[in-house]
Amino acid sequence: MAPPSAILEGQAFAPGSSAPHRANLHLNGGQVFLIDATAETVLLRCQRNEVRLDPPVGNSPRNVHLAEGWLFQTQAPGASALLDEQLRSRLLRHFEQFHPRLFAVALAAVLAAVAVWKWAIPVLVALAVWMTPATLKQQIDRGTLQSMDFAMAEPSQLSEAQQAAQHRIFATLVTASGLDPETVNLQFRDLPGMGPNAFALPGGTVVLTDALVTAYPEDTALIAGVMAHELGHVAEQHGLRRLYQSLSLYILVAMIAGDVGPILDNLTLEGQTLLNLAFSRRHELAADTYALRLLDQTGYDSAGLTRFFADVAKYDGANWTSSHPLSKDRIKNIEIYNQRR
Amino acid sequence: MEQQQFEFRGNAREWFGIWIVNILLSIVTLGIYSAWAKVRTKKYFYQNTWVAGRNFDYHATGKQILKGRLVVIAAIFVYALLSAVAPPLAVLMLLAYLIFIPVLVKNGMVFNARNSSWANVRFNFEGQTGEAYKVMLGLPIVVALTAYTTFPFLARAVQRFGINGHRLGKTAFHFESDIGPFYKAFLLAVVFFAAIGGLLGILVFQLFAQAAIVGDLGALQVMIAVIYVVALLLGAFAVVLYQSMIRNHVYANTTLGANHHGFRSTVTPGAMLWLAVSNALVVASTLGLMLPWAQIRAQRYLAANSTFLINGSLEEFTGEIQDPTNAIGDALGDIEGVELGLAM
């Protein structure tokens, strides 16, 4: 079938020029002529395959790139069909139109975002956690401890007897937990300003502050409770999970929102921080529940953990701006667990 | 002198359709399509911006943008790996990156300029690498050493470097200015931030004192969060104020070519603030669905307040299509977030 013959009206620009010419594009079989509409002279003659319709966006004039760098702009309605607009481009424009169908597209976008949020991100995060080699995780622990020692931590002031007592509790818990005793290890640091506290690193390092050990010298159930909670973070890989989660959340938001302008970009960043805090609170409760099971297995009284939360309740602020759930909620969680048992 | 108003012809309905399809395809392809979505977005905004009866266009391809993004992701991955395994090496990598920023930014400006056109004339960027180092490494160090009191000199140098390096085809843009207006805008923004921030600070401090007496830690934490958000908003306000003042000044002192065609910007800080605040409120309360409307609204305001002043008659501008693509330039051409804050 011979290509159609037709005339398109528009304006033409010479290669690299800003001067517009009123012009017509004559499609004549395999030949194309660009004719100056005022002077009726031939501006350009080229082959059909040297004509390229730029994928149209919205309703601005269609840009047609011709041989040698000539540009022809037209608003003629037939341009798409006559200049063989690609199917992909036609489909895109079809779905972009402001039409009731667009409601379905918007709904699909929202559903897709929810699906990514609920399933794709957790799967990707789980995959990334699974693929992170153990040596890398231990190296993260070493790096973190080094930076901490450099910036804020002092060597522990605890006596050897004090440390040995904590190690005994820790060993009991680790054995019962089934975690690898080769990788899970206990450290002590003097962290001024952090109070009675403990934290876990991704590779299995659990750090107790001196203040925690000296504040509760006799309360082994409490210390065991805190250690079991930290082992919960290690067993469930909360540290790595949060890292990957916040990274994927950031990419997702950046991709969807793009350039949103002043003030709004602050708001989206703050929103992400709040979401990350929500993740963190969920992990804390999960680690509490893990601790309760472990305490049961090892015969420590969960009342120790309750006592600890009651003591730190004075640091509680508003729930939604906090990385940890409110102490009263955590105590309630323990009560519910003990009732169900 | 003939005046040609910039005009933005896009509308919210049309842009909403393009935007939502972009998002759907980006999500479904787990982000890969977002490179093509970016091109489509830029094309929509460029093609709908008109002046003197001719519109702009954007010519980069999705493939080029994707390459740039892959390089960035690879670099972030290596950096994350290094900072976990060997923090000193990561610091070294960060330093190397900092040292190369001026080159990266300059490449990005060349890439963007050569892929932008008005009528059938491509823009170009011919800023020198040495100048880039002065503007992005040398002066920032001086500014930091002088406790930001010399910031306006940096701001002027950035505009000089950016505008004087740009060409429309072979025709050069030119910008020159006294330092006074830059200091004026800078000081006004700082005073605005300090005055309102100080007033709010006193207010909050009194509330804080009361809460401390009552011992209500929850209320106190909420208050700290409020202070934080208010400070952020005030900072954003100050930036908007500063940028609108600078935009008007820079337009007024920029010329194009030997005929000294001029530009005029008539944005007002009040209107810009209102635009930013009302847009943020509408977008936040519709969970982002009105973002396209907000973007169109902002673009219309900016175009409606920009004028091209033709000195005598408008000559024909010419240029060649320079090939912006070589393997490295392609990949490093468009790096997200690495750009110079030009007032254009």
C-alpha cells in the first residue's frame, strides 16, 4: 500500500534557527516536501523515512523533525495518523486524556502504590536482609562501635565481677534463643547522658550502658528482660530492616512526588520521618513480645521488664514523635501476654 | 522597546492525566519508567512555555536519564557498603565526590542546556571548569570561614557563572550587578527569620517554662516538635522571600546578545509566599491529588511575571545542534539533585 498523500499546515524553522516560516508539509507517497506558504518555494525535499514525529505531549503543537535538522510545527488534527505516531505514544496519550477512564487510572495508581507499600517493599526488604552477608553485618557492628567510641562512648567502668554476672545471664538467654553464640556478643560502655539503656546492632552485638548495670545491681530479672528485648531486635533483624525500609520509602516518595516545590518538600520529609518512627515503635513491641517468650523459656520473671518500663516512663513524650512506644502501652502488652499464657 | 510576555499554556486537567499515568507506570515498573516520566514532565512544561510566539522544548531521552540514575544508585550502594565495612574509605569516597562536584554540576548544566531549545535553536553552556571550581569550592570555603557574612558574593558569583555561561545558539547571555541588591535580599531574609523566629521563641519559651513547672513531659515534647516545624516553615518562608527578590534583580540585570535584549521579572514576595503556603495546604489536604493543579498554578504565576524586552527588533538567533552524548557525559549528564540554584 502506498503511503498516503496529504498536506499539513504549520510553521517551519531552518536548522538551528529561531525564525519561523509559515509553511506546509506535503506528503506525497515516499517523498516529502516542505513548502514556504508565503513565497511558495521549496524549503526542503526529503524521503518519508527522514521524517520523525516527536512523541506528542498534551495539546502543544506537534514537533516534526525533518532531514538536516529542519523543524516543522503543526496543530493539524491528522498529524498523528499521517506521520505514523508510534503505538506506544498513542496509547500513552489515550490513557492520559481527561476522561472518566482517568479515574480508573488514578485508582490503579493508588492501588499500585498501596500494593508496593504493603507487599513489594516488605518483600524487597526481606530479600535485602536475607542477602546481606553475615560478615558485612559484623563489620557494621565493628564500624558502629568504633565511631561510637570515637565520638561519645567511654570505656566501661564496671568491675570484672559485675561484667561476669551480666555475661552469665546473657549466655543463658542466648542458649535458649537458638541464636548463634559465635556472632551474638555482649559489650559494656559508659555512655554519659544516655542513662540506663541498652541497644542492639545488626550483627548481633548487644551493648549495655554502665548506668543500666549499676542502677539495678540486684535485679537480674530486669537485666534479663532488657537483654532478651535486645536479642529480639537481633533475632528479627530490626536494625537492617529499618535501614532498608527507610531507604526504599525515600526512593518511593522521591519517585512519586518528584519536584514538589518549597514548603511541600519539607512536609514530605517530615512525613517520612514520622512513618519511620511508626516502624520503629512496631519493632519495639515485636522485640518485647520476643523477650517475653524467651524469659518464659529461661524462667526469668517478666515482672523485671515491667519494673524497667515503669522506671523509664518518666522519659515518655508524645507517642507519634517517639521512636519507642509509651511505657504504659508496653506494660499493657506484657499484661496481655501474661493473661493469654 | 517591544515587550513580549512569557506565557504558560498548560492546564491542570491535561497535566493531571500525564502526571497520574507517569506515576502508575513508574510504580508498576518499580521505578524504571520514572526516567521516561521525567522527560515527559519536562517536555510538557517546556513545550507549554511560550514567548514571542515560539515555545521551548526538551530533547533528552529516557534512556539517558536512566543511565544517570543507575550511576547514582551504584555510587550510593558502594558508599553505603564502604561506610558499613570501612568507614575511613567511605569518608575518602565522600571527599573525592566533593572534589568532583563542580565538574559534575558543570556537565549537568551542559547536558541540560544542549537538550533544551527555543524555536529550533538549542541552548548551550560554555562555563569554564576553573570558574566552576571557584564558584562551588573556593568561594563556599571563604563564605564558611567568614561565618556567612560574605554569602551575597557567592550568590552573585553563582548567577554570573550560570547566566554568563549560557548561550541561545551562538548568542550569549550576560549578567552583571553590584553587590548591594544581593546584600539587601540576604539581610532582609535573615532579619525576617530572626525577628519572627525571636518573637515566637519568646512565646514558646514562656509556655515551656510553665510546662516545666507543671512537669508535663508529654506537652513539652509536643512543644519541641511544634518549635521544630515552625522553625522549618519560617526557614522556608525566608528562602521564598529571598528567592523572589533575587529573581527580580537578576532578570533586570540580564541581557541577551549584542543588541542587549532585556528581561523583567515582577514577582512579589507576598504573592510567592501565598502561592507556596496555599499550594502546600491544598496538596496536603488532598493527599497529593491536587499536586498537578498546584504545579500549573505556580508555573502560570512565574510566566505571567516574566517579560522579554526586545531592544529594537528581534533578530534571528542561530546555532548548531551540538551532540551532547558521549558515553560518560551521557551517564553523568543529568544527576538528580546535583545542580546550581539559578534564578531562572
